[in-house]
Amino acid sequence: MPKRILIGTVTSNKTDKTVTVLVERKVKHPLYGKIIRRSKKYHAHDEANEYQLGDVVRIEETRPISKTKAWAVKDRVVAGGVQAVEANLDVAEAGN
């Protein structure tokens, strides 16, 4: 049987050799017919700790590696990354 392959976004890389990948899919509501988004998080094995937050990655189903981890990161589709936003804290003093 072929292994399933999913594409998602890395949302966490805090644990050693593991990334959390958010996979979104669109489904049609059975009664109303509206297209709605469904998402699920998967723990995927990242041997070299090379994937960062915001990366779009391809994950592949594997044998169970740990209690919650049965997926492995195959490759990076799009390099992402968290962008820092500068906050302008200079507040003009209101006239009294």
C-alpha cells in the first residue's frame, strides 16, 4: 500500500527532532454545500532539526516512531519563516 503524503505548514519546532505540521483541507458541508476549512496537526520526525516556523513541508506516513509521531518530513516545498514586525512606540503626547 502506498504511503500517504500531505503538505502543511510548520507551526512548532520546539521539541528535539520533531516538528508540528498544520495540514488544512477544504470540504463541502454535507447539508448546506458551503466549502469549509478543516485542519489537523501532525507530529513529524525531523532528524536534523532543519525546518523552521512557517516552512511549507511535505510529510510522509511512516511506522510509529513514538507515541504521537508516525510521520516524517520528506522535503521543504516553500521556505517560510517568521517575520519580525517593528512596533513604533513613539507616542505623541496629547496636549493638556
